[in-house]
Amino acid sequence: MPSFLLSILRRPHPVALPPIGQARAAFGALFGLALSGILSQVVLAWTAPGAHVAWLVAPMAASAVLLFCVPASPLAQPWPVIGGNVVSALVGAACAQLLPDPMFAAPLAGGLSIAMMFLLRCLHPPGGAVAMTAVLGGPAVHEAGLSFALAPVGLNTVLLVLAALLYNRVTGAHHAHKPVPAPTAVAVEDIDAALEHFGEAVDVSREDLAVIVNDAEHHAAERRVRHLHAGDVVVPPLARLEPDMPLATARAILLEHGLPSLPVVDGEGRLLGVLTLKSLLRAAAEAEAWNIKARALIVLRGRRQAERVAELMMTGIAVQAAQPASAVAALAGRHGLARVPVVDAAGMLVGMAGPVEVLDALHGVALATQGWRLRRRRDD
């Protein structure tokens, strides 16, 4: 029991806002409440001179917390704020008129206001406080009756929302925005299924949640790539070519294994280059296209048709084993190769790797991480 109480009272994680964001929210609330209060006082003094009507109600401060601190929250969007406060004020005023005893009217107003906000899809937590203010606000509020929902509650709320929209737009906060989800393997239907399985209301829209999940996937992939090296994703080559090997033999080996390229190494296993099937095909096409006159010119210029692997291989294509795995995908894409050689510090061939091997390694890391989390959840 003591440990359970301590876990409840444990200091929660702070809201993920940098100091500049916290200052922006605090000053925004000051600006919004001051503007709403001043304009409401002016409007009420002009429309109802001499009336004993409050020009600013306390629950507006709670609305300001949502509007300026977490403006992307579904609870801080214009309709939930305006609809939630006004509907709750109507419910509270009605309960105050129907039940003279505030001991019963106040709890009933709070409960009914939540039910109505759910029904009208305008859930806004400060609305519960507005409903109870309509019951416990004193004679001036009771005298206003149902008009309390229009002034000051409705007037305060509309002015506060307009101030928040203006302030958040100027300061770059996400308020009343339309998320633009990036391509991701997680669809909105998956988010709905996860939320249903979670079984609790969360203070974030499913569209924003989809964007957050996609962004988290992107950062997780970048982090895993940073920890992966080219030497971690290599696979052994199915064959190795020698520099003095005839091209016909090399072509037969490539076709036998169905490979687009193979590394060329010396007798010690040091990488010399890469021979691609594309180079062999291009050389064969050029050989067929040569006519007698072209061959004579080539002979006169001292050139001859390539016959050995060393004469046709590509050089300078290799990734160091200690380099990041992303270098493998970059080099392979730049040269249009499925795999590129990976060498150690001495230039010895370690293996071959390409984008497919990098993705397989990342997938394996993700599965291992997921398995660790599942095991930890079972242990807990």
C-alpha cells in the first residue's frame, strides 16, 4: 500500500516544452485573459450599463491553460472551448433554477455538463467549472439566469479563443491546424485500433498521433542507422573473381549465380575492383558492332578488345567496414549496384552489402527491441 501511494505521488515528467515555449505560453495567457477581460468590460458597460454582471469569470484561466500551453490538444480547439463553456453554463444555470439547494445542484451541474459535452462533441475540462460557477456564483449569477451563458461566459470565451488563435499563429504554435501525415506504415485505422485497445481518452487527435508516430519511426530509424556500421550488414560473396580470369569465365559465373556484379580480388583477398554484368553486356555489344574498318582503326591506335577481368572491372568502389551502414546504400545508389564491396582497414574484402542488407539489419534491430519490450512488460 505505501509503495502504491508513493507511485501515485511520484513527480511526473514535465511537459515537453522548452523554456522559451513555457514563457510564450505564460505571456500568451496573460495577453489573452487581459484582452478578453478588457473588451468584455467595454462591451458589457455599453450593452448593459448599471447591471451587476461579472466581466470575467474564473474558469477562463483554466481555458487559457489549454489554449496557450497545449494549443494542439483536441480539448483546446475552437468548438470544444466555445461549445463546452457555453453548454456547461446553460446546464449550470438550469440546475440552479430547478434545484434551490446548491448541495445537490452543483454536483448535478458538473455531471450533466460533462454528459452534454460528450454528446455535442465539445469536451472542454473548464466547462465543468463553468457549470458549477453558474450554481455557486452567488445572487448576481442567479439573477442573470440563462443569459449567464451568453454574457459573460460566451463573450469571454469567444474573445479568448480569438486572442489565442491570433497569438498562436503569430508565435508559430500549432492551433486549429490540419495535420499533414507523411507516408508511413501506420495508417489512421491502426491508430484507431490502438486507441481502442488502450481504452482511455488521450489528449491528442488521432491525426496528430499518426504524425507523431511517423516522426518517431523516422528518428528511430536514423538512430539505428547511426549505430550500424557497414561491417555489421555484410554478407559473404557467392563467388570472387580474379583479375586474370577470362571475361567468358567471369560472365558464366555471374550468370550461374544470377548476380549483377562480383568483387575482384588478388591472391591474398585484397579488393581490386568490381565487375558488373552491365559492363560485360556493353563490351559484348561493342564487339558485335565493330566492323572491319573500326577494328583496323583500333589496331592502328594500339587498342584492343578487353579479354580479361582486370581490363573491364570498375575500381574505387568500396566502403570501409567502420563506416556507417548508410554509406553502403549511398554508394550502391550512386553507381546503380545492388551490392558494393566492404573492406577492412588493410583493404581486404570483408563481404558485400547493399540497401537490402541495411534494411534487413534495421528490421532485425527493430524486432529485437520489440521483443525486449515485450519481455520487460511480462516481467513487470
